[in-house]
Amino acid sequence: MADLLNNKPGFINVMGEALAPAAAPTVDPNAAANAARAAALKAQTDPLLASLASLDTVLANKNNQTFDEFGRAIQSYDEQDALDKGAFDKNVFNNENSLTSNNQAALLNAANAGTGLKGVLASLGGLAGSGVDVIKRLVGLAANQDTGAARQTFDVNADNLTTSWGQAEREQRQRREDAVATRENSLQNNKAGVLTSKQGIFEQLANAYGAGTAQGNDYAGKAGALAPEIASTTRATVAPYAKASSSFSPTALATYLAGTQNLNAGATANPGEATVPINSTAFNTKKKETLAGVA
């Protein structure tokens, strides 16, 4: 009775019908092989898919690095340009101030020389007649020569400083334009590198899934579709950022400024005689020695 209720095969059920024996479960002989192939494919494609998913992050990191390098270059340019502008302004001021000082010193020293000569001639009785006029003429000529030398020194310095500053500004603009070009080339290369990597991953995935499969064909199509974009981002040559060089360092300034480095014009001197700055304490004695025609 229990067998009838349980409908076990080989027995008659309660309706009097004979029960057929239960079919034995079918076993796929290729199941193990298929599972092994699926596991191998997954092991091959998972790293590729992970790399593919990380490419946007890779590109963002590369671009951030490019912008950081550009920012550091521009900062160094800003700092050096500010130093150059300060040096230029300082030397323009010094040149103008030196012209005023040199002119004042020339006139003062001429007056002192004239007073000294008058004293000498007076002691010798040489002030009678045209003696005073001769002193005035000689002292005036010497003063004019020294103020003329001061003006010449000023003009040469002013011209050299202005010319060198114009050159420095041109170099500043060129450095910045080159820096922008370097940044843009670097960004383009970053994009080209990531696109090339993406295409390579698509090709590997297409090979992994196999030609003719839906997934293999899909990835092969994606790899081919990237070709025009890669061609439009051909890698450019990326030169290093130009170093910010000072156009107004002490060494550079030595080539701009005429005469002595302290911008002082020299006093009148005979041929072969050392030049003495007109604001030097030794000038009074020298000046009297260079006034020709005076005993």
C-alpha cells in the first residue's frame, strides 16, 4: 500500500495504471571541458577588462602631471621675470641718478678748481688783465667736457638698457609661447597613448573570444573604430620646458653698461692717463693738472 501511495516505478498507482520507470539523469560529457574553457577565458579577459576600465584614470593622472609641470615652468618664469624687471628699473634709476650726480660733481669740481687757480695766480700776480677770463674759459671748457662725458655715459647706458629689456621681453614671450606648445603636445601624446592602449586591449579581447563570436566581433569592431582617432592624435615631439634665464644678472648687466660698473663718468684726462671719476676726492688735484695753459 505504501508503494502505491508513493507511486514508485514498477508498481500500479491507485488508479490502477502502471508507472513507467524514471529516466536516468543525462550527463554532458563535455561539461567539465566547457567549464575549464570558461574559467580560462575569464582568467584571460578579467585583467584586460580591468585595465580597460582604468584607462580614464590613467589619462586623468597623465594630464594632471602635464598641467603641474606647466604650472611649475610658468611660476619660474614669473619669478625670474619679476627679478629682471626689478633689476632693469633699478639700473634705469641708477643711471638717471648718476647723470644728476655726475653733472653736479663736474660743476662743483670745476668751481673748486677755478677757486684754487685763482688763489695760485693771485699769489703770482697773474690775475691782472685777462687772467680771470682765461681761468673762466679753461674751467668752463673742462666742466663742459665732464658734463658731456656724463651725458654720453648716460645715453649709452640708457640705450643699452632699453635695448636689452626689449630683448628680454621678447624672450619672455617666446618662453611662454613655447611652454603652451609643450603643454598641448604633452596632452596630445597622453591621449594618443591611452587610445593606443585601448585599441590594443580591444584587439586582445577580440582574440580571446575568437573570430566569429558575437563578443569577438564586437571588440574587433571597437578596435578598428579607434584607428581614425588615433591617426588624428599623432604623437608630437615634446621638448623640455625652457629654463628661465636672467637677462639682468650682474654678469649680463656688465655687458649693457658703459664705463665703470657704478655708472660714474670719468674726468678729463690726458692721453695715456688713468681716468678719475669726477666725484672722486682725487679729482680736484687731477683737474688742476689737466687745465692746459695754467702755470
